[in-house]
Amino acid sequence: MSTERRIFCIIHTDLIAVSKQDLRPNILHLLAAQCANLLYKGIEEGA
């Protein structure tokens, strides 16, 4: 597993943990998750 992928997994796991603690819909969690997904796609494509 590449370093970038490991970092992404850590970020993603943290986001899931935070989301589960706070059951209220939180736009910041959604935006952060979306940013992490875009970052991951960029890494996968070698950008």
C-alpha cells in the first residue's frame, strides 16, 4: 500500500469515526468526506 493510500485510509477512518459520534447531519463532515474522495481519486490517477 502506498503512503498516499495509507494517509487516505487514516483520514477516511477518522471521518467515519467522527460521523458516527455526531448523528446530526453535518455539512462539514460531508464536505470533508467529499474532499478526501477527490484527493484519493487524484492519487489513484497519479495527479
